[in-house]
Amino acid sequence: MGLARLNGLFAAYKPPGLKWLHLRDTVEQQLLKGLNAPKPSVPEQRVRFLLGPMEGNEEELALTATSVPTLTNHRLVCGPAFTSLKIGVGHRLDIQSSGVLVLGVGRGRRLLTDMYDAHLTKDYTVRGLLGKATDDFHEDGRLVEKTTYDHVTREKLDRILAVIQGSHQKALVIGAVYARDTAAAAQAGA
């Protein structure tokens, strides 16, 4: 299989605590390992004329036609056939985040831009710990404040989350209207 035929998009799960770059590099190493794995073909044979003693007469030398392997294309001489591979990442996830990372190889890398421009819906799940504040907002950050949280009820939390969700939906609608108007203006000017 040649490198030119390796094209496409695929998804990989990134667990929390792993950098997206490390995941991409690991995928690249595994693909290269697979590309370089097939057994090399039997070496090509060449005819060489070797100088050696004549049969029956050790004092005289003669040229003898001998078949020898050509090692110029051998893997131990040339090294692996494929040493690098370009892999694109559709989006980057924070080290503490987990989720699906979309990767593109070959012509699939161009599709990553199309996916980004399509503004596909993303779904997020947020976990939080009430009563503690850290310097970097991560659970393993340096603790800067600790307090009680028994005054927080499910109803109050649902109300605040509804306000946040509503503001995001409003921004989404305004963005969609702006995109529609911009596209209509561009089409009218063309």
C-alpha cells in the first residue's frame, strides 16, 4: 500500500491528562509502523563475473558468471520506506479535557477545514466541585479558597444554568442571522 492512497478522516478518543499533540504523534507512529511493516520483496538478482581459480587447474584464473542479490533497495541499506506522515487535527482539546479528536490524513486534512467552517454542533459536559476555588480552575490546581455550599440548591443551580444556556442560544441565533445576511449581501454584490 502506498502513502498516496492513505487519505481520510477518523476519530480518536483523547482521555483527560493526555495532550492532543501526543495523541496525534502516537497515531502517526502507529500508521508509519503499519506502512513499513510489509515484508520486503525478494532482492533482485544480478549477474556478476567473479575471478576465481579454474576447475581442475588451481594455477589459472577464470571468470565465472554468478548470480548475486542486489542490496541497494534492501530495508537495512535504505531504512524505512516511510519516515513521516502529515496528520491534521480538526480541533484541539485542553489537557484536562476528554473527548473525540478528529484527525485527517492526506486529502482528509483539507476536509478538516470544511468541517470547521460548517460550525457543527458541539456537546460539552462540565463537571464542577462546589466549595473550592483553585488558581487555574482545574481540580488539581493550587487551592486559593474554600467555603461551604449548603445554600446552593438544585433549583438555584438549574436557574443559573438556564440563564447561561439562554445567552448562548441567543448568541447562536444572532450569529446565524449575521451569517445569513452576510451571505445574501455577498450574493447580491456578485
